[in-house]
Amino acid sequence: MTWWTWPGLRGAVLEQIPGRLLDIGAGGCCLETPTRLASGTFGFVEVQGPDASIAEVARVCDVTERPGAAAPFLVRLEFLPIALPAGLGVSDRRTRAPEGSLAAAAEKAGPSLTLVRRRRSNGEVESVESAHSAPDSHGYATPERPGEPLAERLKK
Amino acid sequence: MDRRRHGRYHTEGFAEVQVLRDVDIVRASAREITVISRSRAATGAEMRMRVSAAGGRQATLRVRTTGSQPQLVGGQLRYRLWMQVLSQESEVTR
């Protein structure tokens, strides 16, 4: 039986919305986006700085509309204590990061932010651990299921 | 652990948010799918769609928007999106 013949068919689209990071903390971040996101929407946010990237499961807390702005929506996201897939990398938080950088923010925040990649001086990108799998992480992490897409887990 | 007690760090960077938005499927075939969505999609935009049905059946499709039209549904602004099914990535039954 093929999918389009299934009775009671329901659908969900995975949308990828670009944004610009305004500020970030251990509990969440604030982005400028061209698209409105409804409060309460769950999603996955990845922030790419010049020296590092972070990835978190997040929930939209608040949206402010700024008519006339190039990116008219100010979206505040709360990071959720849900473990990221194990495939995101291995631990290395010991290297000091430049002050004011995204990597430094993640370093200060400890296990609350998930640093997933860091760019070496030669431009190569290396993997860094999903902080939620660290021993000193919070206690809410779900068991790792590498084979299951994150989008599937978000729908549960 | 209350992560809100931690500090706030100003920095800059590009961000991408991935969200799952429910859509109502109006019509579906092997090649095309028509949905009613809360958000518009640009013609030509490619995205992934998960379709599911009773019994835990799920399939993930790669689709491309071929057209969109705003319309009112119950007094709410919605968009009718016509999509071309590019490929089926997986199909599972739980």
C-alpha cells in the first residue's frame, strides 16, 4: 500500500528559517527572522558563529513584530533540556576560546549549551561533544537513538 | 538546574531554526500533493514533508512548492500549496 492511499492522512512540513543571532545565553537566544514563528512552536536551532556552532532543541517563547525592518520578527527561543543525537560529535571543551566569541559563550555556560563544531585556525571544522551527554549534564536527557531523526523525536 | 540563572552573552552569528508545521492534506497522489498551510512557501522552495496515518505508518517525502494561493479558512488566513513530490526518503510502520 502506498502512502497517498492511506486513510486519514496527516502531514507536517519541516521548515528551515534563516535568522541572525542577536544574543545568546545558557537558557536561550534571541534571533531576527524574516518569518513569523508562533509562540510555543518547538524546533531545532543551530547558530553558526565565526569560531563555533551550537545546536539546541528550543521552544519559541515570544515574538515581537517590527514593521518595516528587513527582518521584521524578533524571536526569543528557550533551549530545552533534550539531548541531541549522538552523531553530533565528541567532547573537547578544554581549549580556550577567544573572549566574546560564540565558543567563549558556550564555554562560560558550561553544559547548558551544546557546542557541535569548532573551526580550527586552518579552516577545518572539528566536532565537539553534545553537552547533554556529558556526565555533569542535567538529568532530563532522553536515551540516545541515533537512528531516529530529531524531527521525529520532536513530534512525540 | 535552572539555566535561566546563567549569564547572557552577546555575540553574533547566523542562525537557522528548523520547525515542524502541521498541514492539512487536501489531495495526494504519487507525484503531487496539495495542502492547506498556516505559512506561505515560495514557489520553487524544496522541503521535507512527513506524512502519517493511523497504525503508525509514516513516510518522509522531499517536495517542491509549485504554487501557493492565500485563502480564508474559518476566518483565518491560510495558504493552499501545490507541491511536487520529488522523492520518498523513507516509509515505516510502527
